Amino acid sequence: MDIKRQAFLYKGLNTLFETSSEATNMSFGTVTIPPGERVPNTGVSRHLENEYSIILKGELQGESGGARFEVRANDATFIPAGEKHWAINTSKETCEIVWVLVKEK
């Protein structure tokens, strides 16, 4: 397995590593979202990868695939590739998330 360590930080987003195989490309990292912050700031987000996340701290409300959701610490989420989504940190503490993006070839 070829692992590219990035460890860059951009507005709370920390990509820890990326790897590829014959079947998939994968990125793994963390993100922090301050209280009251919306991601993205306006509109929706959409990407080519399946997104798997675990909420470590805080609470989020948002929309994914046209359905409203609420998640909190110890919840796990899955957003399919191409699905439009957004979220806002509704708690009084910074939301901490571990995520994995998986793109099937």
C-alpha cells in the first residue's frame, strides 16, 4: 500500500493520509467545526467519494440527500458519493469529526 502523508491543516480540516489500490482511492482525516459554523458557509457540498464520519464531540444539524438530520457525539454517518449535503454545529462546543473519503475506481 502506498501511503502519502499530508498532515495539512486548512480551516480545521486535517488530512492525515491518502492511499490508493486497484479498486479505491482513500483519504483519512479529521475536521473541527466551531460552534455556530456552517459547512459549507453557503449552498451545499458534493464530492465524488463516499464519506464515512464519526462524530467525537459536539452536535450537527443539516441536510443530506434532501433529508434533515441531527447527529451528536458517538454517532456515525454515511453520505454517498454525489449526494448534496450541508451541516451546522448547533452545540456550544467545537465539533470534532474523524472522516474517511472512499472513491471506487
